[in-house]
Amino acid sequence: MPFTNLTSRMVEAQVAPGSTLFSQRGAMLAYRGQVRFTPSITGGQRGVLSMIGRRVANEATPLMTIEGQGTVMFGHGGHHVQVIDLTGDTLYVEADRLLAFDGSLRQGTMFLGSQGGVMGLVRGQATGQGLFTTTLEGRGSAAVMAHGGVIELPIQPGRPVHVDPQAYVAHRGDVRNKLSTALGWRDMVGRGSGEAFQLELSGNGTVYVQASEEKL
């Protein structure tokens, strides 16, 4: 159920009988047809235990379920919207950046410490993203939000990509991440560039980077 960009800040999705969409509550801008909107408790997650785990992890952004037949338009806060199509792989993205996604995608939570060990924990604290991230897996589409638009950077074996943690939006594929420091004497005395931390992503996949260091 692909999303179509109407503008850089709005997307449209077709809702058909027997299919389901999930979106952030309050993200619906307009709709046509016979469409139902109901609060979602599980949000397509893998059972009750996953739901509880996401609430404990503070990754339980309120969602609504969308069903019926018609067309729905989404947007939120004037943020730029990037549509990402998954073909069986996994997308890693913060819950508050998820605007809407196909109900066919399996949603879960990943502990950041499992990627990069202790540095994964440091990354969560340094970026303000928390210690957990949301995963979407399967075949379908997701619409994510960002400041100032998004670029896609390929990650290839032996060619890692370094990203400012505040500009990181999401990544997909078989990717490892770790936080590296670039702290020098200029940073210590307040004369540095401010880029004391860098997020290094290696492996095989794609990272999505926004044109801003501003959080949502």
C-alpha cells in the first residue's frame, strides 16, 4: 500500500477493504470515502509482550488504526515527509518520526545497546533518542518525518558513513552503528566545531540524513 507524496510535507495513501494503516494520532489532514479511525493499542506490534516492552522503553507513540475504503492525507507539524519502501528488510527509526506505515509491516523495539555495546548506550544518551528504537520489518511502506528534507546515503562494506547524531533520521539493511568521539583541545576550551560525537554506520544498507540538527 504505497504512499504518494503530494508535497514535500504531505503524503496520501489509499485505504482498501481488508487492509490496515497505522499513523500517529492527529496526523490525518483530510480524507475521502468511507474511512474509520480508531485508537490503536498494539500498533501492529508482535503481541502483548512487545506492546508492554515498548511502553517501558518509552517508544509507545500514540497511534491510530485506519481502515475502510478511500484516500487519506497525512502530515504533521509542517515537517518534511520521506516515503521509504521496504522489500523484506528492516527499517530502524525513532517512534516519534513515524508519520504513518502499512499494517503489513511488523513493528517491534530494538535495544540500542545491542548495536555497539556500551557505545550504543552512550549514543542513546548523547542524541536524546533514548536507549531503544522502533523497527519495521517486512514488505510495505512507511512515511517518516524530518527537518529540512532527507537524503539517502548508501552504506557499503568497507566504506562506513559518519553522520552527526542529531541529523540521523533512520537506517535500513544489515548495518552496525557505534558512536565515536572527535573531542580535541578546542572542544575542551569551547572553540571547537561542536561535532564532538559522530555516528558511524557500517555494513550494507542505507542511512537517511536530514538537512538539520534540530530534533522533532
